[in-house]
Amino acid sequence: MRRKTLSVKIGKVLIGSDHSIKTQSMTTASTMDTNRSVDEAIRIIKAGGKLVRFTAPNINEAKNLLNIKNALLEKGYDDPLVADIHFTPNAALEASKIVEKVRINPGNYVDKKKFEVKEYDDKSYQDELLKIEEKFIPLISSCKENRVAMRIGTNHGSLSDRIMNRFGDTPLGMVESAMEFLRICKQNDYDQIVLSMKSSNPIVMIHAYRLLVKSMENENMHYPLHLGVTEAGDGLDGRIKSALGIGTLLSEGIGDTIRVSLTEDPEFEIPAADKILSKIDNISRKVRLKNTEKRAFSFFKRETLSIENIGEKNPPIVISSNSNDFEGNFPDYLFTNDLSSLDDSKKYIIEGKDWNKNLSKNIFPYFNSLKGFRTSEAVSDTLNFVEIKLSKVTNTIMQTFSNNVVIILDVDNGSRHDLLSAFNFFEEKQIKIPVVLKGSYQSSDFEQISIDASIDLGSILLEGMGNGVWIQAKDFESKINELSFLILQNTRTRIFKTDYISCPSCGRTKFNLQETTALVKEKTSHLKGLKIAVMGCIVNGPGEMADADYGYVGSGKDVISLYKGKDLVKRNISSKDAVDELINLIKANNDWVEPLI
């Protein structure tokens, strides 16, 4: 059930709850390079994107959008174009005469971000809002006159100093940053608005969107929402992280247009977005339950027992039927029928009917039903895995379980609503048994399986529920360990490798972001637990990578600045030397270890 919104017309495309969810992407070429911009736009459109976005950091680039638009029209493409504006209101005004939609970032449209601490009393705060009105109302007037839509797009990484000093680096700050602009639009009778709340952290992103919906409802506003996890990265990581954030919200009925922001060529974003939509179309979408609202705007971890290394404060586990290591990570428990060559240092699961007390202490029984467990002649005194179908949870008596059972909850292609209901049941009955989420997938497309599992299992981990994952995919057993651990990594529930934040690039980027990101990963991927950000420019860079340990940020043509946390430590480094300088910086702070040969 989609959240009800009004309709917004963007050229020939309609956005809102009465219309299908639209996909979009953004070009990476300089907007002054007409030919490359046109080529990338066509590739996005041919891939199925319904909106194409271009950066317009200055008035000259905004003006060149007309050349791009005319070139596309000559080639037979009349798809709506979007101008992405950050620091230059005059560029926004110019773009509003050309394109079908203008995107502004409230954090830096008028406000500035200099990481300065300044106290604002009510009068000085109001004075700043008046300055925003003065700069913003002309754009509203132009959009109304030219029948152009607008996206008010808040980025976690570019909250202004004013917002930061009053609300902090929080989802509430993100929401209030957008609401200030939204109220001005409402006062000026302009409603062709889409909003977004993007962050590189899916948890922050999800909470911000939920809070925005609540804030708009409180003020009788019903605008459509554009969803995205910004700086998601590339490869499987980027798709998992995007599926976690976007898929969670879509499954709650929130979202009307989406972008999967990958550090790849822009046309590759559209198939990934389509697969998220395909998953959502195949599950029941229902609104959140009232008694889960305490989890809606902050993180709460479900309280459980600790059984072996499962539950309580232990990180989520991985169960697998395949022993293939992923980056040195053997599954926490290997499900096997072969007892001939087991490693005593590892843990195993076997069918309950084959288990007996004479087996190694590292071998534990699995029962595929509650009846099988209760009627078994041999159960472990320490740990038994008991599978329960999601559809059977609320009809199952579990209070009598002793402290030696972990539930394997078969999601059974159930909806997010059903899963939340199950965990509500556990809470209401004060059942503190650890729960491992099990999902089985039949698709012949591994990317689709990755997205499906991220939405099914990962979205529940993001809510602080679930103590592990067990993914089954018959045709891709060799890849399941990788997928399982990456879901845990990107939910930030279990960090086992270097975590990367990397932007998708755009016309503001003055170096080869894809090549650089690949090189940084090659040199640093062995640094378990570090967060490293590779950012194309300063628009979101310093802010979006605020929780990163190290940052590599483009500051000009082939010129790089390096950060330690939020602190700028080196500037004006040639891009050809910057990766080596990043490594030197990591070494200087004693965070470097030599890779194993």
C-alpha cells in the first residue's frame, strides 16, 4: 500500500502514488561537454531511466543544458531533464527556463558549510531564514511560470552549519533543513515538489525518510518522495546497500521515484533499480505497525539470550551450506551431511536425526520443525537449531523452550509486515530466543538474489532484529558466503573488512573516480574495520564521510584533498600521487598493517 501523495508533472512523466515508481540516473560527464552528456543521457534512457539528471554548478553549465536538450530532441529524445544545483541560485534560475525539473540542496543553496560552531538565538536564526526566502522565492516564481518541478534534496553530508548547530548531525536536522524550504513553497502556492533525504548510511537514510513523512503529515503535506542511498559504492556492496535503504522504505509504501547511486557508468544503475522494484512488486506492501514505531526513528537492538556465540551482544552469525571462504571468513556454522573430514576449530550443523551426544562438541543438530525437535530422542544440551515457518510463528508455543534453542525463521517469501509481526509477537510474549533469518531463492540471476536477500533479511537486521542469516540459492552456493557477510557489513551489524564510501561521480568530478576507487580498494582492502571515503568533490564529501576514518576528496582538476575524520590534513595533492599519500597518512596514524602475501 503506497503512501498517498499528490501528483507532480515533470515534462511527460508523472510522479506520485497514482503513478508507477520511476527510475532515474545522473550523467558523469562535464555538463559543458555536450556530446558526452548527450551520449550518457541516451544510454540512461535506453536502459529504462525515466529522468536524467545533470550537474549545473555554475551559470555557464546551466545555460549549456539548452544545447544538451536540443541535441537530444534532434535525436528523438524528449525525456525530462533535471538540473542539479548546489551553491548557485543564479544557476538554478537559469536552469528553470530550460529543463523540466530543478534539484536544489537546502544545505548549501544559501546556507554554507564550513564546520563552524556558532550559537543562534531565535532572532538570528529567523534572520537566516529570511535570507533563504530572499534567494529562494525567485526560483519558485520561475518554476511556476515555466511549469517546472523541483526536488528539495537534503543530503546528510551537506547539512549547513546553522542546521548542524541547532539540530546536530541527525535525521531530524535533515528533515528540518527540507521543511524550511517546503514551508516557503507552500506559502507561495507552489506544490510541484519532490523531496529526498539521502545518506550513505542506510539506517540514517531510512530514519530520515520516516521522520519526513511524519513531519509532512503533521503539517498536512503530501508530496512525493525520491529515494536513494547516496555514495553507495560499486559492485555487490553498492547494490546491497541501495537495496537495504530503498527496499526497506518501498516495502513500507514510502517512495515514488528511485536512484541506485553506483560508482559505475550511469546506465548500470537502472537495471539494479528495476530489480529492487521487481522484488517490491512480488511482496505485499503494508504500512508499519503502530507498536513498532519506537524503532522507526532510532536504532533498538532486540534483547535476546546468549547461546554459544549467538544472540545478546554477539554480532549476527552466518550459516551456510558451502565451505567456500570469503576474504578468509568461513561461515560461523557450516550445514553439512559429510562428517568425514571436519575441522575441530570450526562449528557445524547436521540433521537432527543424524546427531547424537557422542559427536564432537562443535557439531549441533538442526530440526526442520518444532515437532521434530520435541519428539527427538537426542537433543543437544547446549545448542539446537529449530526451524519455524514465518506463517506458523504466532501459533507456536515457545515459552517452554530451555536455553538451548536458536530459532531458524524461514521467511517463506513473507512480507516485511509479516516479519515485523513475528518479532512483535516475540516482544509481546517476552520470548528472548535468538532468531536466525533464513531465505531460500530460486532466481537464475545472482544480482536479483542479492537484492532480494538484502530486502528480506538485511532490512530486518537494520531494525535491530535478527541474530544471523542463512541464505540458500541452489545455483549460486559458491557465492553465498560472500553475499551473507556483505549483507552484515552493509547493515553495519558486523564489520569484517574495509568499509568504503564512494560517490557515483558526476560532472563536478575532475578525476577518474572509478579507476581511483578501484585503486584505493586494491591498496587498502586488507585494512579490516577501517572506513575510507572516495568522494568526487566537496559538495557532499566532507560531510558524507564524517564517520569515515580517512577521506580522499576531489578539490579541483586532478587535485585531491585528504582528510583524517573531519579534519583536512593535506590539500592540493596531484591525483597521480594522492593514493600513495593516502597510504602514508594511514601509516602516520598507525592504522596501517602490511597485507599478507
